[in-house]
Amino acid sequence: MAYAENYVSTPQGGDGATGTEQSDKKTQSDKMRDTAASAQESVKQTAEKVRASTANAVGRGSDQAYAVQSEFDDAVRRNPTLAVIGALGLGIALGLAMNKRG
């Protein structure tokens, strides 16, 4: 019987909060949920912009690399002797550099 005498009931859900406090908690919870959803959407939009920008930059870089390769191929076709002499010079320079290191 001692337990029943000391027991205080809390009809608001067991946490001692009044109806207004519960309403404020729900409102704050809703605000936090809305803020989190807004932040998530903002992050998604930013990620999509970054992805699109990166894809665009990669495409431009790839186009430039093809252009440089095409120019190099054309130069070799116009002057094959100069290309062979250049490759020979580069090979000698690399061989000397590696010989001094090792």
C-alpha cells in the first residue's frame, strides 16, 4: 500500500510535461526535421552541381589532350627526321640522367 500512496500519476505521457510543453516540443521537432530536410536537399543540389562541373572539366581536358596529340602527330608526319632526332636526343638525355643516378 505504501507504493500506491507515494505514486504520482503523470497523465501527459509520463515525462511530467504539460500539454503546452509537449506542443512546443513537437513544434521544435518539426522545425528541426524541416531544417534537416532542407539541409539534405541543399547538399544534394550542391553535389549535383559539383558532379556536372567536374564532368564538364574532364570533357574539356580530354578534348585538349586529343588536340595536343593530333598536333604532335601532324608535326611528326610533316618532319619525321626531326622527330627521330628529337627522340634520340631525349633517349640520350634520359640515359645519362639515369646513369648518373645509379
